[in-house]
Amino acid sequence: MRQYVPGDRLVSINWKQTARSSNLMTKEFESFQGEGALLVYDSFSERSSHRMFEQSIELATSLLATLIRKHSYARFYIRKDRWEAITVHQSMIPALQALAYAEPNRKPIEAIDGVYRKWSGMHIYYVCAELNQALLAACRTLQAQRVTMTICTVALTGTEQRIVNELETLGVKVVEIS
């Protein structure tokens, strides 16, 4: 049992527990604790140059290879028009193909998305080309889902530094890899 957060399915609400506590309570049927890390690539790029976008893809590829070396498999999500899940076992080819065909997405990440529930309790390595207020809102939702995040980006601008400060106050680690 845990407190309901926006984005949870309504059918998972435990009404008896809700009545006892006066707060909406949600049933969790599955837990991903102890199942390793998750790599997430967000193709959002509004202000970033094409070179920075390509560097973010290279960063995601490098991190995926590292995760595969440390674990026998890795879960990988890529956001194009919507989130796509790819499970990587012995071959990285499906994930590499998805990254090779990735195009810059002008639509920012949603603050609430059903996929966040699948990430509950996980450690996410979130790779992106740029930071924005929409990502900050999504991080707040993910934090309510007990997601631990490390955001990896290729270069930070002056305006993004304010967002980094807010993310760090939430407990999100931001790593700039240049």
C-alpha cells in the first residue's frame, strides 16, 4: 500500500484502506526492487544543436553498453512520439537501431504518464540533450513513485543550471558529461 499519486490507475485504489486513512491509497501488485537499473533516453530537443542531440545518443549508447556489462540484461526506454520499451539481453541491436533512427522530438515530456508506474521503485539513468521545466515536473511525479534518478546530459547552459539546482533539491543527481 502507498498513497495515490497522479498517474496511478483508478482500478488500483484500495477503497477500504482509503476510508481508514482519509487519503487515497493505491495497491501495488508488482515491485521492481532489486531488478537492476533502467536506462531511459528522451529525444526532446528544442534548443539544442544537432551535434548536442547526437552526443546525447552516443552517451545513451555508452551507458547501455556499461549496463549490459554489469548486468545480464537491461531495460531501455526511448521516447519518440511515445515511450517505447526494449529489453536488452545478449544483443544490443534492437536498442541501437532505435537510437540510430531517433529524431529530435519538439514535444516536452509529460508531467504524468502511465509508463511512470512501471518505473516505480527503480533507479533510472535518464539521458537527454537538454533540461526544461517539463522534465522538472515529471521528476516530481517520478519521485512520488519512489523512483531514484540520475540525469545524464552532454552540456548545460546557463538557464539549465537553475533547473539543475531545483532537481538537486528534489534529490535528483544531474551529471554533465562533455
